[in-house]
Amino acid sequence: MEQRGLGRLRLPGLLALLAALAALAAWSPRVSASRNLSLWPLPVTVRTTPRLLYLSPGNFFFGHSPTSKTGPSCAVLQEAFRRYYAYIFGTYKWHRGYNKIPSEMELQKLEVSVIMDPECDSFPSITSDESYNLLVQGPVATLTANRVWGVLRGLETFSQLIYQDSYGAFTANESNIVDSPRFPHRGILIDTSRHFLPVKTILKTLDAMAFNKFNVLHWHIVDDQSFPYQSITFPELSNKGSYSLSHVYTPNDVRTVIEYARFRGIRVLPEFDSPGHTASWGKGQKDILTPCYHASEPSGTFGPINPILNSTYSFLSKLFKEISTVFPDEFIHLGGDEVDFNCWESNPAVLNFMMNKGFDRNFKKLQSFYMQMVLDMISAMKKRSIIWQEVYDDEGKLIPGTVVQVWKMDNFYNELGNITAAGFPVIISAPWYLDTIHYGQDWRQYYSVEPLNFAGTPEQKQLVIGGEACIWGEYVDATNLTPRLWPRASAVGERLWSHQDVTDLEDAYRRLIRHRCRMVRRGIAAQPLFTGYCEHEGRM
Ligand SMILES: *[C@@H]1O[C@H](CO)[C@@H](O)[C@H](O)[C@H]1NC(C)=O
Ligand SMILES: *[C@@H]1O[C@H](CO)[C@@H](O)[C@H](O)[C@H]1NC(C)=O
Ligand SMILES: *[C@@H]1O[C@H](CO)[C@@H](O)[C@H](O)[C@H]1NC(C)=O
Ligand SMILES: *[C@@H]1O[C@H](CO)[C@@H](O)[C@H](O)[C@H]1NC(C)=O
């Protein structure tokens, strides 16, 4: 599994890797456990030396190497250079007490080299190569990656190597880092239906995700409570279904989120959950929900989406057509969880439909019929579907390649074994429901989960493509999203990025304390892990 990142390297990548390994051999390696190193998530290999390099804010530059496939026209990298310059120098007070750094001790430049296609204008995907090599030495450090996505991850690591000493000087130890992620899908689920999250809050979340090398924003955008997504095809959905007309994501808002995410190497995965969790859809779209009956009369209440009407499918096909163009990602999440069958059961037309179809009053068959229609739609749009585990559990005939997201703790590892044995890729979120809060350091329990701890063949384990930390919105809005997510989600971030052997809780604690302070310094209101203080506080 940990070979995944290397397996993707093609020849030029391999040469770069060999060169880096040769450089390592010539190095005087000192794998140090210095308490000052606070890399998070921990890279695959880190070598540092006691040799210190100094950076002067006025004489330090990021640039493209002459051999790089990228240049100043690569906006993703130019923007990243600007951001990381500010993260490294901008939030500190500059101490001008020391002037000239002896040139043999100065780090003047980080030169970036993208070996393969620059992909500067494209979107990250599940197969994006995020590996990178970082060689920090004076006077020019080098960051080499196959793609820009690896450069973004390497810039984050580079920024984490630099600290300000007690005289105010910016310092980094000479070091050599080779890194790539363990899993390709590392997500945060946000829920903008139970509470609306302002765009500003979502962008902040994307910043924090980049600091933790997450690469998927799973946007559970609509649900029973509200429909904030403004559809161009069906504007009544949000006109009637949102909490208010100012609690809406306009097409421009959605584009802003997607573009901001792209600049951080983050995919935006939209979820339009159905046929359950759709009460808000009924306000703006006539006949979309099933009328429930009581004593052979319509009771005036409504249940899941009505699966027996042709109009349902023509509506869904237009809506998903729009969604598939608005969101560039290859995947759409279709939900499919927690469907309540009582309303379907009460409705005579539904029962009649089921009889004609030979469904035998088996409502799981009706649910499968519905999901199959939607799954086929998505596949006709050349997109891939992700569904919650119930759709698999209820024996829906899934198209190969459909991804199953496991969210139930019951028999969690068995479920992983069963789904992967059936050949379907899996995303894990069951152990990482961060909306559930506990007293104390619950990050430790998230950190201690080993995703591949189930009986299965190596092929089955390859099918676990990653996981997600979920922060459902019943008790969460813009006031508490950030402190509730961070640094608890950081534990999940390291579990999904770092090597399987990185499990030492005390080492993680020491690094996470400092990483949390770093996030706070960068404007993320991450809550404390435990008692203590952040060094930068005293200097503010
Ligand atoms: C490293 O951290 C310790 C405390 O954890 C501090 O006393 C020391 O000054 C730090 N060293 C540098 C070079 O920042
Ligand atoms: C960095 O360099 C300092 C000064 O030589 C040394 O004390 C420290 O152990 C080094 N840290 C690492 C992580 O190698
Ligand atoms: C719904 O569509 C099916 C298949 O196209 C067709 O056989 C059926 O008559 C349609 N039902 C109604 C009520 O239009
Ligand atoms: C899942 O696998 C376990 C054994 O790993 C088995 O006992 C169980 O019956 C399976 N469940 C299903 C629904 O196939």
C-alpha cells in the first residue's frame, strides 16, 4: 500500500528519485527526534542535519527551475508561492536586529521543478500524483515533483521546516524529504443543509485542509432541512427550499469554492443525497416527494422521493446533468442512506407499482430500482458515483467502479472485507464522525484507527482508496465549525497521508501541539489539545 505513490512514478520521476537517493547516501544522515521539528502529517522519509540555514525575508525567493515544465504563467504555483511566503514570514514581526547572513549559511531560494506535464489549468483528480522530493540546502533548496499537486504538498512541508528562533531569525535545518501519500482520497465532509456555512467559512476550511494535506472537500450540500444550492435549471428548489434567500450558494459562490480548492490541490465532491433526506426538495419541486397516506387518505405529509413517476426521473436527469457540468470532479455522491420505508408502504400507488414490478412488498427492491435509475443516469453522463453503504448492503446491482462509503461502526471491518471482496472501492468514515464530541483528547482515538485492519487479500486492501472526517451540521455552524474540526481532523489527516507505521501517540502529541499552534498563527481557530501555550502568542 505504501508503494502506491512510488508505483505511479514513471521514468523521469524514477530518475529524480534515484538522484535524491544518491544525494541521501552522500548526506551525513541524522534522523533526529528534535522537539523542534513539527512536521504534520509526517512525511515518508525525513533526514535532517544539525547544520542551520538562515532566511532573510528581504532576500528569499520562490522560483521555477530552468528545467521545470512550469514557469511564471502557472497561476497555481505563483499563487502558492505568494501564500507560502506570507505563511513563513508574514505573520511574524520582522526583527531587523541581524543584518548580513554569512552567505554560506543563507538559504536564498526554493527552486521548484515539475518534471511532467504542468497541469496548471486542470483540476486535481483521484489519480493526481502528489509525491515530491524536497532538498533543503544552502543557498538554493530544491523541490521536485512530477506534477504541480506534489509541489503544493512540498511547499506545505517546506513552510513547516522553518521556524523563528528566539532572536527572531528565520531558520531551517538542512534536510532531505521524500514523500507521497498513503491513500489518494483524504476528505473532509461538511454539511451545509442543517446549517448554512458562509462561503468565507468554507474557504477557511479549505485553507486548513491544505495545511493538513487533505485533498477532497465532500460537500453534503442539501438535505431535509434546507436546499441552499441555487440551480440554474430549477431555481425554485433554493427559492423555496433554502432557509432564506440569503442562505443560498449562487453559481458564482460554487465556482469560487471550486477554484479556491483547485488552487490548493483539493477536489470538490458534491453530494445530492436521495431518495431519503430530501424533504427540502419538495418545497420547490411539485410531485417530487411521495405523498404519505393515513387510513387510505393522503395525510398531507411527504416521504422520500417518489420512485414510481416518470416525471421524477426526467427531473433528476436534468438536475444531475446540471450538477455534472457545474462540478468538474469525476465523481458525484448520490447518498442513498437511511431511507424510511413507512411512507412508501402507506401509499397505494406505490404498492401497486411494486406489485406490477414483482417486488413482493420488498421495499429494498424499490430502493434499488430507484438507485439503479440514478446510477445509470450518472454513468451515462460519464461520471462515477459514490454511495453510502446501505445501497451496497441492500443488494443494489452496482456498476463496477462505484465507490461505497462506509459510515456505520457496526461490524465496520467485516463490512470493509465484504465490499472489497465484491470488488468495489471503499471510502472509510465510520470511525471519524467528528460531530460526535467527547471530553478529553478524542483525537487519539481517531489517530489509532488502522484502515486496513481487516482480513482480506492485498487486492482487497488496494480497494480502500481513503477516508473522510465528517462534521455533520446539526450542532455546527460558522461559529464552531473550525474549532470543532481542527486539530481533531488533523489526526485523520496524518492517518491517511503518513506511513502505516506512524502510530506513536506521544510523538504525534508533541508534533500536533505545535502544528495546532501553527494553524492558529495562520488564522485557523483550532482548539487546544490540552493545557499549554503557543510560542507566538507572547510575541503578538
Ligand atoms: C526548541 O524547543 C525548545 C522547547 O521545546 C526551546 O527551548 C528551544 O529554544 C527551541 N529551539 C529552537 C532553536 O527554537
Ligand atoms: C537542527 O540544528 C540544530 C543546531 O545544530 C540541532 O541542535 C538540532 O538537533 C537540529 N534539528 C534537527 C531536527 O535535526
Ligand atoms: C413511463 O415510462 C415508461 C417507459 O418509458 C412507459 O412505459 C410508461 O408508459 C410511462 N408511464 C407514464 C405514466 O407515462
Ligand atoms: C460479511 O463478512 C463476514 C465475514 O467476514 C460474514 O460473516 C458476513 O455474513 C458477511 N456479511 C454479508 C452481508 O455478506
